[in-house]
Amino acid sequence: MKLKIYSLLITLLVLGASCDKKRDRVFEESPTERLNVSVDQAYSILKSQSNGWLVKYYPSSTLEFGGYTLFAKFSSSTEVNLQGDYTTNNATSMYTVYPGAGPILTFDTYNPVIHYFALPGAYFSPQIGAVDSGHKGDFEFLVVKATPDSVILQGRKTMNKIVMLPISTTEAPTIVANYKAAVAKFHPRGAYKVEVGGESLTATFSTAATKRAFTVTGSTTIYSYRYTDKGLDFYKEYDIKGVKFKELTFVEPTGSYTRGYFENAEKTLKLVPGS
């Protein structure tokens, strides 16, 4: 008799748990519904910044072409305006956020500012990259995170991390001009040496035509960066001879540094132009 009672109790407990699971499934959102919500959220965040976004864009999975600063303003659910630190183009085109492995942001009609990085190398003179692939840049991105303070993208082809930051009302009137002025000021410099730990290491541009990434003597690491209004901002934190850095600030010419130099916050590493 006791055995029958125990069996009945176990059966009731199993049935109760099964009902709870079914009840939970009824009230939970499906994966498709959650994905659609994240797509809507991405649209909302992109459009929410009336001054637009600063985009830290890096083409090529191996980063040999360096980084660029783009400026994106999503004026509606279909239109985006793009500018870049490397070009005078100011172009409006179409974009879409659609459900895929997550929300996917795609610039789906031609825009010369971003599709420039997908053009074949033969398009450029002098040639940049391989004849058929050029910069190997993305124009479709997985939206990894979308909040008012930042949007994190991942290139679908390169897997590169692309960071978007909101442009403030104070910055908006001058930010594009300031970044272009920084490129005009810093880009002509070359023949770099890295001074670190009492050594002077030769730095060689990974791609001479872009001058936004370098290697140093004794290392195969590509140090990839963007020009900013303060100096150089690197793709990630790197180290040379044990000295870590993510940003290098430009110091105006002084003493024997007749062309100025870039240095880390701790003043333990200098990138010194020789020309």
C-alpha cells in the first residue's frame, strides 16, 4: 500500500513539473520574437543620436591597412549619411537592419564612403592590397551591442570589432573638420623610429599607401591605428618591449625632436617621425 502511495506522489510531482514547463513556454518570448525586438532596438538606437556617430572603422582581418574614422548619421529607418576622415565625399544612401545570427546592419545601396573599402585593389593608383580584393573591408556587420552610449559591431567578413560612439552637440559643428585636419597634419610624417627602454627600433609602414599601420624591427605584429585630433588611437592595446599602449598623444616639435613625436600616457614610449 505504501509503495502505491509513493508511486502516486512521484507521478503527481512529475506531472506538476511538466505543467510548469509548459506554462513557462507559453509566456516566454520565442527566439524569433527576441531577435525581432533586438532588431527594433538597434534601429531605435542608431536613429536616436541626432548628431550622428563617430565610427572606428578597420578594414581587413589582418589590419595591415590601418583604421579610419567615419561619421554616420541615421536620419530615418532607411537613410544614412556618411563622411570619412580620408575623403571629401559626403554621401547619403540606404541602410537596413535585418534579423540573421543577430541584428545585421548592412549598407545595402552604394555609398562611396564605406564601399570604398570593398573596391578591388586595381581601382586605386597606386594599387592598394590585392588586385581583386583591395582593403577587404566590411559593409555588413553583426550588431553585438546597441546602447545610447555606444554601438559595438563585428564585421561579418573580417570579424573586426567596430566601435561607434555618439557625437555630442558640442563636438558636432567641428568634429569632421578636426579629424580631417589631424590626418592632413599627421599623415605626411614617416621614417618612424620607436624609442622604448633605451632602444630605437625602426618602424615600417605595413601599407605605404595608407600609412596607418606599422611593424617594428624584430616583430611581425602589425600595430594598426586611426588618426585622431590628439594623435593616434590603436585598434587594441598593444605592447612593444613590454610597454603597453592604446593611444599615443602628439607632442609638438621640441629640442632635438624637430618634427614632434607621439608618446604614451606614461611617457615611456615615443613614436618619432624622421620625415
